[in-house]
Amino acid sequence: MKHILYILGWSFLILSLSSCEDVIELELKNDDPQLVIDAHLNASSQEAQVWMSYSNSFYDNTDSETIDDAMVQLIREDGTSIIVEAKGNGYYKTENINAAVDETFKMQVTLTNGNSYEAIAKVPRPISIDSVSMIATAFGGGFGGQSDSSKQNYQLLTYWKDPVGTEDYYRLKAKKNGADLTDTYVVLDDAGANDENQIFSPFFELFEEGDSVEFSLLSLDKNTYDYFSNLADIQGQGFGATTPFNPENNWSGDILGYFGVIQVDQKSIYLPQ
Amino acid sequence: MKRILFLLSAYLIIGSTTATAQDNYTISGYMRDSSSGEELLFAGILVKETGAGTTTNVEGFYSLTLPEGNYTLEYSYVGMQTREVVIELKQNITQDIELNTGTTLVEIKVQETKDNENITSTEMGVVTLDMKDAKLIPVLLGEQDILKTIQLLPGVSANSEGSSGFFVRGGDADQNLILLDDAPVYNASHLLGFFSVFNSDALKDVKLYKGGMPSKYGGRVSSVLDIRMKNGNMKKWEVSGGVGLISSRITAEGPLKKDKGSIIISGRRTYLDLVAKPFLSDNFSDLQLYFYDINAKANYKFGTKDRIYISGYFGRDVFGTGNLGFDWGNATATARWNHLFSDQLFLNTTFVFSDYRYGFGVDVGGNAVELSSGIQDYNLKQHYYWYPNPKNTVKFGWEATYHILQENNFAIDDVDQVTTPSHKALETGVYIGNEQKIVDKKFSAEYGVRLSSFSNIGAFEEKVYDEENQVIQTNTYNSGEFYKTYFAVEPRVNMTYVFSPQNSLKASYTRNYQFLHLLSNSTSGTPTDLWIPSTPLVKPQIVDQVALGYFQNFGNNAYEFSVETYYKQLYNQVDFEDGGSALANTEIESDLAFGKGRAYGVEFFLKKKRGKFTGWLSYTLAKSERQFDAINNGNWFSARQDRTHDISLVAMYQISKRLNISASFIYYTGDAVTYPVGKYTVDGASVNLYGERNAERMPDYHRLDLGLTYIVKDGDRFYSDLSFSIYNAYNRKNAYSITFDLDDAGNPQATRLALFGIVPSITWNFKFR
């Protein structure tokens, strides 16, 4: 259902017609640094990756403080555990996990001060992108002046088949000319599937001729879907903004970040000149 | 409670009737504008010998019952010449009165005697808007808009920049009952909120109750905005209109049969898309961005006792390009029958059909994706006005509304993918109220009670959710089954103590219920907001309000001053849990949070009514807070519209007969908003860490608008003027929203979006008569 939101988002672009945007300086309060554990298991590549750090103040431009001495483990349903190794700079990684669909994993993180955090996630089924289609669109050139109006703009639609009889959750990510597009979260469930159980989603970003774009379709567990849909809600600021809040996550303690299990499929497209 | 009130009012009315029973006769009739034949609403009638008096009702009808004798009656109305009529009352008399427009200042002076209505009436928290004033006040893009003019009054403030949505005394935008000729208007906005649906040319009278609502009104908890359309000129045909930069309008009105029936048709169309097109790239050649609306009303008198009105409103917004579009609008049809049982009993029977719907469609890769919602209302009501004697005016009646609320139909290529079953409900109200002069010229009161009910009607499948928002039970109700009914008792009391003709003290208490709730997770008033009914889970909203006010006139009633203070307690408030969204949500009830609120404040108002220089100054000091267990850790937080200070200054100056200038200045404390208190990184992207809900403030809002109206020609047959306005004259960049993110180089930044800079405009208005 969420993908209607992205469609809607387009229309708000039109309102930039008479408005003006500028950067202002505001005095903001600062909370004490809070622990962030950003962790996921990629069941397609059989890797687990964790980034551990503290939050910093909004205007702080330096790298935030990281944690390199935590004990990170993945615990399987049978109780066996896998260590996720510290690689420095707050980064932890392990490979060759051999996770199977519907298997449940618990991640356990223990800090040197004795504090311990846990989160559980289940492996979703893999999914593959059927196709990516491009549609020449009017959007872009006219408003905001962000793209070159002499070039043809494209809206890109990604298509895939949704398995019948299960609740499935997805996230679509994109790289444009090698760079991650991180401004927008495209997160959706399967309620919008059509008669052939096909789902299509636009990406909330304009592409133009000459771009090469790589889409990653992520199949998500429910917790990860909820977490990223909350991020998407907060992201939609300005027109149609929700009152901002901190998304709930599946960690046992009052910390930031999430632990999710994903499956990934990728497809690239080049927009000819 | 209600029994006692009934008994009490019955006793008071009958008691005072019998005391003066012998040789009483009634004088009754209509008051009208002599040039157009339009009825004058809330006009004054004063008996000079006794000092007693009354006012006309919403149909322009009055009735006075007096002992046999000779009387001088003084008929007056703001901006019109007062007329004195000497009568010999020895039988019942029908006396229709026509007043002439007061064209010079000298003539207007005549009306001073009955110019202290604001002091003596039982009404408080009431704002009436002079449509002539409203025409002189500068506005955005030159489009006259009563909803923006009322925002300049104390206790009323704008939803957001340029918006026609409004908040009254700390309440939410959906808590205002907006009635156009008795028909409810669910979305009073065009074009994402920048224009209201009310075409000023077709309006006769506007009255806003911020508190002390009479028992006649029900269904919303914050305020009642009662808007009356013109009936149309009974004497001769007239065509008037205006041509502006982004919109044009035209109104035609005239008699169907002189002094028997008339008709008025008014239309309006904006053409922002056509204006914008030259500035856009060719890619936008198919852009559509406009609205149109049509008001039509016809009335006819059958004999002296009956009159039929038929009116309709149709408005549509179209917003889109070749492959995407919004489409929404209101349509209402009203049939009204006025009947005079006797010269003391007046009946108004109204049937209203109202249809509000909105749709959103987009072409995605050749697939038509559509989302639509709507509300339909069938409403039947009877209002009785009974004038037993000059001390009492009794109003009683009933109404019943059948609501059909359709939420979130989602279709691809015309095939429904997700449909939510429609909610059906019956809302009823029975009321009685009396306006009584308890101690002549000193103490008067308006008191009444309204009994309301709201019933959910099947067929419906109700889902029950646990704390994790999972469905734990489904209750199935059959077609026609009343599966949940709420009953409500709403007492309303206003009291006035008049110290002298120049000053008075007033107090009021009201309890209001609201059974329909607007869910909105945005601040911009988009048509994607969703109306939901009260259900077994969603309880009706209740607001208790007490208010106290002091009213003082001076300078021969040329100046009005008032100070009013109020306290409101809000119960069963509805909001989204964090992350809840109305759009395309088929399980809305799982995302709701319930809480309470409080709002209080003091409003100062100083107005100069007469002379070359007129205008007003209003200042509101207020607070509005909410508490929801599921939001902000259960702590109290400021409502978004909690504007501590709110100042409006409006000034109009008549330089000559042809030239008027005007200015308005607004200042209010920035909205309560949630700002980041830090940031962190998840999945390679920066995420803001937010602090307590609505703990911070947007920058203060202030703006100066200037206006100038020059009358080009004012002849017998033709009138025209040019009206210039400058919105936001010193180009203040008022923040509509502030976003916190990283710039392209990865540096954190706060970005302010300002919607309107300085906006000059010009409109040409004309009238053939």
C-alpha cells in the first residue's frame, strides 16, 4: 500500500511553483549521545554486517564515536552461535552463515560495560526483479531547476512477482551512476499487487538520459519493514509531513538502529542518450 | 438534568405569558433591503416607549407581542438608515419593512440608538463579519475570502500560511462546524487550502460562534460558522463580477417575479495553470491546476405564509498533468420551506444532501492507479421559532442525518484492489432553547439543551485489535443493524448582565459533542485527510467550555471594546499513533491513539466602527495542550496550533468617496513543532534523533498586507472598481516547514520552506444594475 505514498509525493513537487527554500541557522537542543546498532543479515550473500556507534548533535560535522570492543553473536534456533567479528571503526562482519528461508536468528550484543542487547528476525523468502521499465516523463525540467531541462527525464518502474498466500514486505534501493540514493526510502507491502500478483513501484527520484541505474530489491522481515516505513514517514517532510518521531525497533533495550534479515536481488538499466 | 431544564423553561415561558395575557397583539413581518429585497438577518427592532426589542431571525423574520396601545417602532440595521414607524396596536399586524442603504456618514448616524447590540445581546464569543468590510481588506492574490478575514479576529487563527483552514480557541481544524445555508461543508478549501470554497459575491451573512453556541447547533466541538447565501435581488436584474490575475467570477441575480421570487447564480473559475504555463518548460504543456465552483439559489413565496428555497453548490478541484491527478470537491443540494403557522410561530424545514468526495489518480506505466474516499449526508431538520411575548424567544426543533462514509477505495485499471467497507451512521439531535429577558434591560439569558445520538449501522465487519495492532476478533453486523449507539446531553447557557447601555458582563457554559473525526497526518490540509465516524472503539469527542466576558462601548457606540476569557476541557480526542497514516490505510483503527486536551486564553478586541477611519485590533494570549497515553510517553504536549501570542491589526481609511486604502498586520507565535536533538547513521543514511513532541517553536510568523480600492465609476446603471493588493508587503520569509537533512556535500542543514514572498495583485470588479 505504501507505494501510493511515493506516487503522491510526486504531486507535491508541483507546489514548489511559488515557494522558496533557504537554509537557516537554528539553535537546537542536544541530547546525550545514544547507542546505535545498525545490523542486518543478508540471506542472499550469507553475510552479517553490524555498525555500532553513538548519535551526535545535529550540527556536528565530525564522525560520530564508534564502538569496536563489543561482543556480537548470531544465535540460531538450535542454540549454536556465530561470532560477528570486529573489523575496526565500529564495523563488524561475518560470512558463510548458511541461513535458510523461515529460519529465525537472534543477534546478541554485549558491551564492555556489561550492557547487553538482543533482537530477533526471521529470514524472508528470496525475490527477483522481473524487469525495469522506463517512461519518459514531464516532471523535472520545469520546477526547482534541479535537472537539466534540455535532457529527457525518465520515471523508472521496477516489476516483480509477489508470492501468493503470504504477507511479504519489500524495499527498493537504487544507485545512480554508482552512488547510493539515500534521500528516499521506498518501502512497500504486497497489498498493492495486481491481478497477476505483480507489483510495480516507481522510485521517488528522477533519472535522465545517460544515467546508469542499479536497483536492489530487498525482501524484508516484518520488523525491518516497520522500521523502514517509519523512516519513510519521517522523511516525507514539508508537504504531507507527519509529526516527526523516533522509529520503534526490535532491540531489547532503549537504543537506536535495528536488526533485520533481508534477501536481495539486483538489476541494472542504462538510459540511452 | 434535562427534565429540570425543560420544566424550568416551560415554567418561565408560560409564567411570563400568562402574566401579560390580556389584550396582547402581535406585530410581525420581514425586514428587507429596499434596493435588492434581500432579507436582513439579525436586524434590530426597538419599541421606543418601553425599550423592549427583538431581532430578526436567520430568515429575516421578526415577531413582537405587546399589550394594546400606541407604539413607535425603530427598525435598524448596520450600514442602513434607521426607520421609525408609528403603530396603533389593537389587532395583530403584519408589517414588512424595507430599509434604505445609508450612503453618507450623516445618514448612518441616525442608527446610533440600536447600535449597542454587542452589549445587550446574550451572545458572547460570537463574531459577525460585515461583508462590506471584508471586501476592503487586502488578500492573497486578490481573491476575497471570508475564511481568511475571520482569521483576523481574536481567538481565530490560520491553519498555516495562505490557508483557509482555521483554528478556534485552541481547537483542531475539524472541530469547526461549517454550514452553508444549513448544509455541512466537510472540506472548505480549494487548491490544497489556499482558497476557501465560499465565493464572497454570493454570500449575505457570516456568523462565527467561538463559544456559547445555541442548542440549535450540534456535531462539532470548537465552533460554528454559519454562512448564509444571498437570496437574489427581488426588484431587478443585476450582473456583477470580477476579473483577477488568477481567477474570475460572475454573479447574476434577479426576480423570477417581482417581490415574489428571485434567483441567483454565481460562478468562479481559477486559471493558475494558464498563468503559470509561460513560465514552465514544454514538458508541462498538459498541466492542469484550477478549480471552479457554482452557487445557485432560487426562492419563491406562496401566499403570505409560505416560501420555498432551493439551492445548490457544486465545486471541483482539478490538479494534475497528463499522467497524474487529484480530483476532489463538494456538492450540496438544499431544499428549504419556511412556513408561518401564526404571527408568533415560524417554521423552517430543510432537507440537505451533501456529497464530499476526493480522488487521486495516476498513470503508472500505463496502469491507472486510483484512490478515492468520500462522505455522503442526507439531512432533514426542522427549526421552530416561537415568539410568545417580547421577553421570550423560543427555538426548538430536531434533525436527523444519515451519513455514509467511504474510506480508501484503491483500484488499478478500474479493478478494485482494496476496498474498505463503508461506514453508515445515523446522527440525530433534538433541541430546545429560550432567549429570555429576565430583568428588563438588565439581565437576560439564553439557555437550552440539545439531546444527540449517533448510531453505527451495519452491514459492517468490525475488527478488534490488540496492543500489537494484530486483529484478535472480528464482529460481524447485519445490514440495517444498529450495533453501537452513543447518547449525549449538551446543555448550553449564556447570560448577560447589562450595567448600562454602554457596558455589560457576560458568562457562558456549553457542552458540545462531535461524532465525526478528521484524521490528518499532515499540516497542509491535503484532500487525503480522512473523516472517520465514532465507532465502538472511537468515542465521540466532548468539549466543555466556560467563558466570561466584559463588553464596553464608547464614543457614542463608535468604538467597541471587549475582553473575553475561556477555559476548555477536551475529552476523547483522536490522533494517529507515531507513524500512523490515513492514506491508503485499510486498518485505520489499529493506528489510532486516544487522549484529552485543555485550552485556555484571554482575547482582547478593540474596534472602531464608524468614521473615515475604521478597523480593529485584536490580541489573544492562549494555551492549547494535549495528552495521549500512546504519544510522547504519555506526557502533556503543546498542540501544534498553540500560539501563545496572536495579534491582528486591521485598518481601513476612506480618503475620498472614490478611494479607500487598507492594511492588515498579523503576528503570532510560531507553531509548536518537533526538532531534532541529534543525528545518527542507519544503512548508510543520516537519520535525525527527535526530541519531545512539539517542544520547540517555529520562528514567529508576521506579515503586512496592503490594499487600495479605487472606484472607477459609480453610476446608476454601472459600477466598477479596481482593487490592488500586496500580500506580505515586506517579503517576510515565514516558514511553512523546516526540514533537517544533509546537503549534497554531507553537511547538516536546516532548510526553511517559505510559500509566499511578496505577492502583488490587481482585480477589476464590476456591476451592471
